[in-house]
Amino acid sequence: MTKITFYTQGGYYYGFEEVGHTGYGESGDDVLCAALSAMTMLIINAVEISYDSVADYTIDDKTADIRLVVKAALPEYESDERRQYALSGLIKAYYYQLMDLTEEYYDYLEVEVEEREPDAD
């Protein structure tokens, strides 16, 4: 099972962590895992390229665990409200997409939201 925890602060979505393999299919043929990977990379690329913002992320090659923090989605790190809204909205849209997937793949995905302060870097 893959557990995805979204980070929020004051209603803003600013990151997430994905831990574990879905177990939906054999390694290398797991379409659910491939879908998660593709969607996650879309978020990272959109943040970095389309919104020209910093996507602080780590990908563990051995476990496939991924962690992403986008501080520019938070008012204390970004003064442009439109950018905050766009970045937070992008991450929130991923949350809702995963919530839709959990309806069919509830044995393979767990999604939760955690209110927390961003890590000090």
C-alpha cells in the first residue's frame, strides 16, 4: 500500500509525502504505481517549469518514497497571492485526484491531510 500524506498550513496545500509500493501489480508492471509516479512528476515539473518556483523534493531510488515541499505556496514565503493560490491549488488538485483513485483502489492507496509547519531549511 502507498500512503500519501499532504501537508497543509492555514488552508494552503504546500507539499506531500508518498511512502510504500501500491502492491497492485508486479514490480515493473504496476500500472497504479506508474500512474502515481507520472502524476507526481507532473506536479514537480509544473512547479519548477510552469510556475518558476522551487520544488524541494527527494526521491528514494530504493524505496520509491517521494517527499515534496513547495514553500512558495505559503504566504510567509511568497508575496504574490496569485502564485500562492496556483501552487497550492496544483497540490490540492493532486489530493482530489488521489481521493478519486482511492474509491476504486482503496486496498492500495491511503490518503490523508496533515496540518503542519514546513520544515526549517
